[in-house]
Amino acid sequence: MCRLINYDPKKVQVYYLIYKDNTGDELARARELTEQLGFSFLTANAILMPVELLIHLVNGNRQAIPKDALDIISHLRQDPGVALDRLRSLHKGEQLLTCKLRDEQLTLDVNGDVYVCCSIYDSQWHKNIGNYLDFPLEIIQQAKLECAEICDQCIANRINYYFLNDDPELNKEPTQ
Ligand code: SF4
């Protein structure tokens, strides 16, 4: 039988995504239950993913966005188009070439295969770089750069900052 050694409930994190319609009592009850269980409670305003949809949005190509994604957008507390406008203005003039999600993190699937990042879903861009156990990390990171054509558009439009929640407005928790 398995036994949890040095089990620390505080290391279990409940990550609650906030939409327009699950604030107030629902949020308060989720927090209370989590704290009763001794777990950590984290919140973030839900955002739109993946990167392909955000690129359609910034290009004004709304007809390419599926109806269910438009429905999700209507439930977000921050309109993604408005949030991206704000991020572009906050980071105006910066010569960005890097992305923390690509350059400082690894996205692995259950087989240990590496992908450029967790924010790309379309198979055209969501490329299998190779297995984590088969290559040194430097080779993997270099291969990610070579497979990351979509990153240029993502970085130019500051979409990577949107994924990193690098926006004070986007981070605000509801007051009720
Ligand atoms: S630039 Fe965008 S698509 Fe590329 S790794 Fe970063 S978040 Fe993902």
C-alpha cells in the first residue's frame, strides 16, 4: 500500500478561475471549503486561450473564432481585446525577442514529449520537438526556437504577457 510521506496539505493548491458569473458567494464558499481542508487557495481571472484565437482577435478576424469561444469571451471579466490593447501600450517600444513560457519553462505531455508551449493547440503549430529523455536541454531549447514561427506574432502583439497575467487590471480580484 502507498503511503504519503511528509504530506503537507499546504502544498495542494486549488486554482480558482474567476469569470463574471462565479464571483460573490460561489468564490467565498470555494475559498472557505479549501481553507477548511488546509489547502492553499489561489485565484486568477480566466483568460482566453489558445494563442491562435488571440491572433485572430488582434487581426480583427472575428469570423475565424468559433461560436463556443465567443461565448467564453462574453463570460470573461476582462475582454481579451481590451487587455491586449493595454498590454501593447504598457510595453510599447520594447524590443522583445524572448518569452518566459518558451525560454524558461518546458511543456511536456504524458509521454515526456516536449512542445513549444502550453498555449498553442493547433496541430499546425503544436509541434512535437522530441522526447525530453533523448536530448540534452540545450538542444531541446534550440529546437523550440526553430519551431516557434507563431511566437513572432505572439510576442509582437504581447500575447505572451497576457498569458503571464502581466497586467494589473487583469489581476484584480472582484470586490464582491
Ligand atoms: S511567444 Fe507565445 S506561442 Fe511562443 S512560447 Fe511564448 S506564449 Fe507560447
